[in-house]
Amino acid sequence: MKISDLLKRDTIVLELSATTKQGVIEELVNKLDSARKLSDKNLFKEAILARELQTTTGIGEGIAIPHAKTAAVRTPAIAFGRSTAGVDYDSLDGKPSHLVFMIAASEGANNEHLETLSRLSTLLMDTDFRQTLLEAKSEADIINAINEKEAEKIAEETNTVQAKGSKKVLAVTGCPTGIAHTYMAADALKAKAKELGIEIKVETNGSGGVKNRLTEAEIAEADAIIVAADTKVEMNRFSGKPVIQTGVTDGIRKPQQLLEEAISGNVPLFKGSGKSTENSGSSKGSFYKHLMNGVSNMLPFVVGGGILIAMSFLFGIHSADPNHPSYHPIAEMLMTIGGGNAFHLMVPVLAAFIAMSIADRPGFAPGMVGGLIAATGGGGFLGGLIAGFLAGYLVVFLQYLLKNLPRSIEGIKTILLYPVLSILFTGIVMLGIVGPLSSFNRMLEGWLGGMGTTNAIFLGIILGAMMALDMGGPINKAAFTFGIAMIDAGNFGPHAAIMAGGMVPPLGIALATFMFKRKFTKQERDAGKTNIIMGASFITEGAIPFAAADPARVIPSIVVGSAIAGGLSMLFNIGLPAPHGGALVFWTLEGSWILYTLAILIGAFVSALMLGILKKKVS
């Protein structure tokens, strides 16, 4: 299959009318929809934006490749848009994007489709080819240029080693979607290795599965291994070898730096447990990584279940109770699905994925069982955390104890010994500690419920500030996780302060772009409009591009505004039983929604005012 089988004249925009990243995405989504390539335009757009939140697809060199693999795609396709002036696409090199390829892969796309889609990303690494696309006069010229370049690429494509040299380096690339970044990083590493005279082989972990898999013999002979991936990679096979672990975008942007580091002889050895022998900044085998694996997999249950609970409140706060006069069967149904099931799975899922992050698949079952014991026994969120780490490290310990068993019974370990022993011992420990944990949770709930006004305000200030300090990073996630735990314990005040604090940064920045236009570039003013929606939707990450561009002025401004909003929320005695949704779930508030809105607006105004004072005028 050729790229031109997926990129047609009716999905090409010779000159984009949009001048912002959001606008470009909207325009290309509409182009695909008008060509009848999508079954659900809105769902596809959500998938594209969700991919952008993981990391920007503006890869630099004037290129952006937004992409998504979703059931919202009727027919796999590519849309192409060109901007002569360039669009601020949050690119990795900070430069405008001129060539934007939007890749739409269907959920059931076969390998041939996926390989064709990924081939496009590798073609764009060629400077001359990009210039040809920029100079093309018509849709036909663009398709002809792609056909010619693709024919060259297919002729030279091979799974053999790309370069020969005195040093042998292996690499693995992978991104969450596995369509574009995976193969661009692979090509960048191979091209730079050839230039440096380094022998290299690259394994790609894409949507079509693992390609060009590294063999045991190749791993044994390698001088070093580079793992440039944002997705799960089989790591234990590299035990005892020098390994560099980094993100897939570094493979695209910094191939020379990675290769030179790999052959330097100063790369720490990798241990099969998932940790480097040195505390390398690129190592992901850490407490935070395991915790975030659990939290990220738990969030769909939290958000989906929480909003369904909030929807049930539309019929009345007690409308899900069959014995209450306000009872409504739809409210009961929503509460049963959201609260009785989705929310009930929150703690077991958290524990299961923490354990799986530590011990891989054998950790999943004991983590799930331990989390369920915590959830049903009153151990709550804290019990889930303990169960996840307990189960994960227990499996690692069992793997160590049983490593010398005869090879003839190797299969029995995975299907019999690990699950039976790990579930048994995790269950025994959790049953022993769930009682004290339940008592602790009740004590914490009582302490928070009886907290005096001054202490409550101080807690709100701290939680609000945490939400703005790193906008989606570990401090932000710690505050959000605490709020979820408090909802689970029946105390809704802290999470109201957390949501208020999380809404302020994008709203404050949006307000500043209107109040102090001369302090922001045109691109920033356009992005400020988008931040209104992101702030109202409780997406704190909308502030990140502004904070990254001017951290010394932006971060203090939004932290102060968020702290004020969090403190006012607690002062006004607001409670929020819904964990996510922003303004969409204000109807669930315990207390005055007017005062809650006022707290957020005051925080946003303070942030905007500080930005206006601190930021310099732009020329």
C-alpha cells in the first residue's frame, strides 16, 4: 500500500486558513470528516487532543504530525495542510510549523495500513523533500512528490544494520500511539549513526507490533543500548548491559547526543529489576513511575464514575435512594453504574497497575486482590497504595526466590506458583492491616471534618498552590490524588479547593492576554482564548506553554492565584463530590456555586494582575 492510497486530493489543504494549533487541528479534522473518513468527528478530535496532551506532535523542522488511532475513524486516511506563514504548534524546537500531516488510523487498522502511515513520518526527515512540499503548486504536485520519495524509500528499506563501525549500538524506539514518533526516532538514530560511523540496529515498538526485534546474540555483542520510548518496553533482556533510557522525542531531536553518550563508556549498567545501578535522571524505574502508572489507569474510572455520580444529583441529592421522596430510577441507575461499580473499582485498579508496573504481568492479580480487600474493608485509597506496592515487590521477591528452579517447570511458575503464592501472601497481609487502616481513615475524616476555619483555609491554600506549581506534574498529581482519597472518605471540601486551584492557571493566563495585550505575542493571545475552555474544563495543563516560555514570571503568578482560590473555597465551606469536569459539575457542589465561582474568578484575576505587572512588553 502506498501513502497516496491514504492521502487524497480531497484531504489536502494547500493553504491553511487557521493561524493557531487548535485551529489547524479543527480545520484538518473537518477536512477528513468532509471526505467521509470519520464516523465520529468529535470523538476523533478528542483522541487527537488527548495525544497532544501526552507530548506535542510538533516535532520541529517545520513539521507537525497530529495522529490518533481510534474507532472514530471510518477509513484510515491522511490529511495534509500547509501554512506558508507558519503556525505556533508548540514544536519541540520552538519554531513555527509549515507542514502538518494529520494521521487517522482506525482501531482495527491492519499492519499494511500502519506501516504505510508510519513510512510517511520517515520521509519527512529529508530536508529536500520538505522543501519540495513547500514549493508544490497543486494537490497533484504534492501527491507526485510523495509517490517519488516513497518509491526511493521502499527501494532502500531493509531490516539490516544501517551502519558499520568499530562500536555496536542497539536501540529501541516506541511511542504510545506507535504511528509517527516511533519511526522518526528510529530513522534519526540510524542516519546519525551512519554519519558517525557507528554500527546500529533499531527495534521499533509501533502499532503493528515489534519490528526488527533485537536478538540475544546482538544484545550480548552490543557496546550499549538506547531505549528512546514513552511506552512499555521489554527491559529485563538488557540486564547487565549499559542502557540509556529516555523519551522518544529525544531520539528524534538528540540522536547525536544519545549515540555519543552510548559509546562514551560512562553509561550505567542496567539491572533486570528495572533500575539502573546509578540514579540516572532518565531512569523510569522509580516510586513515582509506579505510582503514576496506577493513577493514570485509575483516572478513567474516577472521571467516568464521578461524572455519572454527578449526573445522578441532577434529580436531587438523595434521588438515588429508593426510600427517599425524591427517588428517581434513572438517578439510581447512574449512581449504581458510577458509584457502585466504576468508583468501586478505583482502588483495586490503582493497586493492580502499581503492582504491574513493579513486577510486570505477574503483579497484576495480587495487586487487584489486595486493592479489592482495601476497598471492601474500609482501607480506602491509602490501602490501595499499600496493596499495590506490597503485591509488586512481593512478586519481585518470589521471582528471586524461585529463579533457580529447574527449567522443566519454568512454565509452572507463571501460571501456578506466582499467582497462588502472591495472592495468598498479599491477601494475608492486607487482611491483617485493613482494620487499622480503616480506623485511620475514619480518624482522618473526623479530623478534617472538625477542622477549624483557620486550619481549613490554610489547607486550601496549600492544595491550591500545589495544583499550579507544576501543572500536571508530580506535585499537582499528589494534590489531586489526595482530593480523590478525601472524596472516597466522604470529605468533599479538599477536592473543591483542588479543582478551584487547578482551574485558575489557564483562566488567569487567558484573562491576562485580554487585559494586558501588549505583554503577549499574537500567538500567545490566540492560545489565551483556548485557555478559557481548558480552565473551565479543569485542564490545568493549558498553562504549561506559557510557564515554559517565561517560568520566572508565570509560575509565581499562577501559584498565588491558585492558592487564593483554594483558600477561599475552604473559607466559603464548599464541597465537591465530583472528581473532575470543571464547570460542568458545579451543580454537584455542596454550598454556594456563586461563592465558588467568585473564589475562582478572584484567583484568576490576581494571577492576571501579577502577570500584567511582572511581564515585559513584547515588540
